[in-house]
Amino acid sequence: MAYTFPPPSFRPLLIEIAALLTSTSSTLSVAETTTGGLVSAALLSVPGASKWYIGGATLYTGKSRRAFAGWTDENFKDYKGPTPELVAGLAVDIRKQLDTTYCIGESGATGPTVPGKPFVHVAGQTCIAFASSDGGIATRVVETGIAHREQNMVAFAEGTLQFVRDILVGDVKLEKPADSGAAKF
């Protein structure tokens, strides 16, 4: 079976992201859930990625969020699924732990099914957050309108990379939250 990774549509994004990070001596980490490591794998497919890619975590379960993102019982108390604020918290936590310039976070629902109420998961929707070492944050929600697991994983990964690119070129501005001292979102 012949296939290529990353998908051809990722390549221009990856080349641009790598050049932008390298030119500013910035570093990047990743906190991803429903992309299952595809964002990190795509970034690592770029020759020279070790200059700017520091590491990442696939935080798919509560157990991994406790172990790698420092979640406590308080984080799970009213958990209803991914939100932009929750994903921003994951990005902030992993960025701090890996001491990177930036961290991109992602969490959503690939489908084909999702938990029922009280969870707010919507198949084909992911929340993406970008956290900077200066406290700036930006978020975006990507919706595919489909409930196909593999297609959503790839679409979410591409949407995440597009968001990184949009921020690094200045098309999306980072904002500082009113309460930047909040440990968890």
C-alpha cells in the first residue's frame, strides 16, 4: 500500500511554520487529544524540526491529563467536554512544563459517536488553542460537519497547523486573559 505522510496539503503549512519558528529562534510544544499525535508527527516530518519542536503529549484520557497536564479532581468536577478555555488550559500547562515559546493545544470529538448529556461533545468539532510564553492566548473552533473519525483526525490536524501558521504570520493576534494567574481553565 502506497501512502504519504504527512498529507500533501500539510506540506506548505509545515514548511512555513518551520521557517517562521527557525527565523525567530522560537520553540513549540503540542498538547493534543483527538488528533492522536498527528500534529506532532506532521511537525516532526520536517527536516530540522529538532531546532524548534521540543515535545508534545497526547492527552486523550483523564489518566493522561492527570499525569502529564497536572489535572486534579477539581478539573474533572464539572467537566462536560472540550471548550476553547479548557484547551487553552492544556496548552498553557504543557507550554510551562516544557518551557517552550509556544504551545498548541487541541481537543474535540472525531465521532462517529459522542457521549450524551451532560457532555458538550459535537462530532466533527474541535477546539484549538495557542499559548505563548508572554501569556498571550488565541483560540479557534473547527467544525467539519461530518462524523467520520479518520477524516476528522486529519482535518483537525490540518486545522491546528493552519492556526499555528495564522498566528505566526500575524493573521491572528494573541490576547492576554483578564485573569492570567488562573492555573486551570
